[in-house]
Amino acid sequence: MRSSRDSSSRSAVTPLVDLFVRRSGIASTSAWRVMEELVERLRREAASSSALSLERFLKVRNVIEKRVDPEITCDGFIEPIGAEFVKGFRLVLNGNRPSVRQRFTIAHEICHTFFYEIVPELKFRSHPTDSYEEALCNHGAAALLMPAEDVIANSRAKDISIATLEDLGRRYEVSIEAAFLRLRALRLWDCELTVWHRMKSGAFVVDRIHSWLKADWRWVNTSVPDRAWSSKSPIVGRAFVYYDATDGYCVAKPIFFQVARKGESLIAIWGRKPLSSAKRLPTLFEKPELTRPRRRGMPLH
């Protein structure tokens, strides 16, 4: 089952993942590198440099049955047909999900088959969801849908912008969030992406965030999201964002941003340096600045 977990997540190594890495036959102790290499091997075995069609990958990974069930409450899942890898798998998809989400789910579930093949004694029996395995399958899905060399060739000279994410999303038939995470995993971009939801009151709250810190970020200048909401084009500028820490302090940082309305959401990319060129990567993974103590609800100056 697909998880919403960020593919760059670094969970504690679990027994399943430990065996997966040690038995993979790949000379790396990094589970992330192992998954990338397994995906590359799959690409070679399927004799396909493109991931626009996933049927050949399904065939190679012994997924012999695929059906759509709009009644399931998740994106999809894969289940073994028998008690051995050679018996094959059944893939079940939620047909109500957008096509790009279904594609990512298919790629994600393909990656689960590596675990069934390499660690069968744990996978072919009742077991709880392993969050590390889920994160690795997200990572592998992105690698399968967006081959590293092609992503590098088609993004290195482009601006760090929402328009670039949209271009890559169309090229690989993925969401802009998936494109963003792939760029960051390849260390081509070093910035943060947030998705904001507009409340009935008109206020904006963080819906999803892809960054090193999962915080309830807020705009110091609330006119920024308001202007982006009513604008037909992305707005750019400099601003402060902040969140209230549990100890009563306010953590704030200055950012350069680009924000655009997409449907009923706002998409924001931000960094500590201007986002105008991919050759000047923002340095974001620094400790946020700790501002003076303040009580919750007190305004920033």
C-alpha cells in the first residue's frame, strides 16, 4: 500500500530492510542505493529506457493480474497469488484516483515485489506495515518513473520554478510533488515545497510539506498567499515564514519564494537564495533561526 511518507525519509533500519540490503547482492550498505540499483536492473531486464508504459515492468516482476476497484479506501495494493514469488502477484488499483497517482502507485507496488523476492520468509506471512519499506518503495517508484540520467539532462539548465516542475510532470506523467522529490533526491534541487489549503475563513494552512522540518509554517505577511490566490501567474519575492514551537518560542526564517495557485491549493517553493537559476542552488538544510521568546498569538515585528 502506498504511503504518503517522503521518499527522502530516513527511518531506523528494520529487520526486513536489514535482510533486504544484505541479501540484495549489491555492494552498498545504503537501502536507498540498493533500491535504485534494483530499479536500474529492472529497466535493463525489461529492455526499456522509458517508464511511460509500465506494462513491461509488471510482466518482468511477475505481476500477472491487475484489476481496478473503486471501492478500496487506499491508492492500491499488491498481494501474492500463492506462497512463492514464482506464483505471481495481483495488483489492485483505486480507479477513482487521478492517472498520475495511479501510475505512481503501480510503480510503488512493483518495488514491493523486490521485498517478496529477497525476504520471502517475512513477506509471505502476516506482517505489519513496515514504514521503512514504504519509504523505500516510494523512492524506487520515483526512480522507475523518472530515470536519473534523463531527469538530469532535462532539468539541470532550467530554473528552479513551478513551471519546471510542471514541465517535468508532463514529461514523466507524474505529479509536481513527485517531480520535486526526485529532483531533491538526485541533489539537483535543494529547496522546500509546500502545499497550502485555503480555509473557509480565508486563512491558509499547510496541507502537505516536503522539507527537512515538518512544521506548521505560516506567512508573516499574509498578503503573500492572498495575492497568489487571486493571481493568474506565479508570484515571486522575499518574505518570512514562521511556526510556533512547543516551548513557546517562535522559529522563523527568511526565504525567497515562488507561489502559484493550482486548483483549490497553493503551491510554494522557497529557499534562502533566489530561485532564478538551477546553477545557484539555495542552501536550505540549515538550522532555522530561533527568534526571541514570545507567547503564542503575539505578532512578529
